[in-house]
Amino acid sequence: MEKKADSKNKETQQEKEFMAGEQDQQAGTNDNMSPEEQIQEEEAVLDMNQEMLDRIKELEAKVAEANEKHLRLFSEFDNYRKRTTRERIELLKSASAEMITALLPVVDDLERASSIAAAEAKGDAVAEGVTLILNKLKAILSQKGVEEIKANGEEFNTDYHEAITHIPATDKSQKGKVVEVIQKGYMLNEKVIRFARVVVAN
């Protein structure tokens, strides 16, 4: 019985020693390191962490810069798109301005012919024909956005009128106003293509 008890005690002692050895191994190599080596290892870990933080900051800065460039390019493209759209609309509006300006003297001549024919030959077919042609031409021009500038009796406005001469006003109410239109002015889509040439009372 004593032999069995001794053998059990030896086995228990061996198990304790084995477990203690395992715990020592699990404690890691830190116990085998000198304090200087432990400090060096900790510094190495800290340096690696700092490098990772620096790298993260660098990547964040690059992302922010790329995002800013993208926003700037998007803004520039949007401005370019708006500008080209506006220019195209303006071009479409004023594309016919040169042709219409060239036709305005013809309108002037037809108006003079119509007024003379109406005064001299009332009921004449030719006079009526000239008036019909003039009205048709004016209707076409109106459809294209052409409108006559109001001048006679209006306040003189350099935005729309060109003063050919000045005459003394016969009445105070006439001062600064247009008293006679020498040549009619016209606008195309609210843009002056020919100023009204007028006489102004002073």
C-alpha cells in the first residue's frame, strides 16, 4: 500500500512539474529577455504603430486631395456646360440677325411705297398689293422675334434711340422727347439690331 501511495505521489509531483514547465513556456520569451531587449521590442512596436498612423494620414490626405480635384473638375465642367448651353441659345436667337438687318431697308422702301400709293391711288390694285406684301413681310419678321422700337412721342433713350438732330420744344411737355422718327428702329429677341434715328425736342 505504501508503494502504491508513493507511486501516486510521484506521478502527482511529475504532473505539477510538467504543468509548471508549460506555464513557463506560455509566459513567452519576455521572461527570457533582458529589460533592454524588452524596451527595444516595445519601441519597435511603437515605431511600427507610428508608421501605420503616418501612412493612414498620408492616404487620407491623398483621398481628400483627389476628392477636391474631382469636385473642382465637376464644377468647371458644369460651368462649361451652362456657358455653352447659354451661348448656343444666344446663337440661335441672333443667328438670323444679319439677314434681318439686311432686309430692313427693303421694309423701309415698302413702307414708303405703301404710304405714297395709298395717298395717290386709293383703291388701286397695285397699292393694295404693295400693302399686302409689306404686311406679310412684317408678319414673318414678327414670327422670327423682330419688333419695332417705339419712338415717336417717347422719352429719348440712348439704349434704343439715336438722335440725328435737336430742335427747340414748342411745349414744355415735349422736352426730352422724340418728336419725329427719321428711320424706324428694330429689336430681335429683345436685342437692338438697329437704333431708331430720331429728332429730339430740347
